[in-house]
Amino acid sequence: MPIKVYKPISNARRKMSVCDFSDLTKKAPEKKLLQIIKKSGGRNNQGKITVRHIGGGNKQFYRKIDFKRDKFDIPAKIASLEYDPSRAARIALLHYNDGEKRYIIAPVKVKVGDHVISSEKKVEVKNGNVTRLENIPIGTLVSHIELVPGKGAEIVRSAGAWSKLMAVEGKYAQLRLPSTEIRLVPKESLAMIGQVSNPENMHIKIGKAGRKRHMGIKPTVRGKAMNPCDHPHGGGEGGCPIGMKHPKTPWGKPALGVKTRRGNKFSDKLIVSRRKKKRRK
């Protein structure tokens, strides 16, 4: 899917790029698989803001995605490839042979009219097919992966994401995740063969603040631009630094690069190798 760049008739247009939606099917979404998204503005049931920088945005309908892929051994035809406002990846509408319709996250290189299948047994190594990790050949790119068998896919679901199956030994399969982390996952977990669709999404430039507001994201004000009563970084004359050894949140907690993962988390034993931090150029 190519990226579309407009003629630079303004400063915003000069830096903006958008998706070329030529790969999508021109049809309305399936009504029975839609659900209204209620706006919260980042507020809880008491009206207090618990998540900052949320508000506004276009009205959206949530597409009910089948993350479990639990209709086993029933072939399905890809009826359409559609846009989903809730995610960067494309979604595909499946028409099963028994008449049921479901949305799935579309993998790369699938077309309308292709057939896919989900099974607990061995399946053809073809983009969109789903089976257990123990049935997939070593070295295959997979996505849409379960961490707990039967719970539904939880990881590697974003646009362009893929994971590589490194080995299957004992009770676990070894996966190299997009973060470069190598992790053990139960070999009975289901995974989709192939990379997630829309890999060029990472190259899109937002271009202007108004486009971010359409997404429902409000501006973020720097702490050092505030008063001392509003933020630990605030105060001072002119363009002064934050004035302390380490950056802090508005509530005085350590910020930026602080490890938040619990030291005794149960899944620590499943992580073979931690992710490698990318060096800034």
C-alpha cells in the first residue's frame, strides 16, 4: 500500500502524508459487526480526569474483531478488505461456508476472493491461515498470537508487525517479537501465518495539530512551560532547565526511562532474552 503525498500548498501540506486507500473494497461496513464507541474524555465515573490528553475526535464505530479464530476446519472466503478507525492495520470480512460473517485483522498479500482456514491441526503455510504454533514450520513469520491458549490473540496485532518462530521444544515455542525480545509461548497457542497488513503505516507523517485532534488526542504541554504549582519542572526565568537531577511526572514520581515492570512478575521465566534498546542516531 503506497503512501500519498499532496502538493505543498501550505506548511502543513508540505509535511503531511496519508495512506493510499486503493487497496480497500468500496463498501459500507457490516452493520451487525458494528458497535458505538462512547467518548469518555479520559474521565472516570466520578467525572475526574484519569487519563490526560484525551478529548474530542471524530465519531467512530468499533468493528467487532474475531481475535479467537475459533471456527475450526470451516473454510472462509475474504469478501472485502476494509478500513478500521480503531487500528492502523486493515481488516478483512470473512464469509464462512456455514453463512456466518466475521471480521479479522488482515495479513499482507491477501486479496478479495482468497480462502483462509483456522484449524488445530496442520494447515497450508499461507497468509491468513491460523493454527497452533507447534504445527507451523520453524522460521515462519507469524502474527496475531495468543499468550494463553483459547484466550484470543493478544500480541503482534499492529500494522506491519510480525514475529519469527525460532524453535519448538517441550511445552513452549520460542518467538522473536517485534521488540527483539525472545519469549516462550505455549505451543498450543494459535497464531496467524504472515505479517500484519499495512506495513507502510510507520512512515506516515501527521503534518498538523488538527489531524491529531481528529484522532481524539489533545495537546501535551511541557512541564517546564508551567508554573511551579502545576508541575515539578515549572517556574524559573526564561528558557531554564528542569532544575532537578531526574525528570518527574506532574505528581512527583520518576519519569522517562524508569522501569515500571514488576520485579517478580510470573512471566519473567518465559522471557529468554530482553529487548535491545535502539541507539539514537
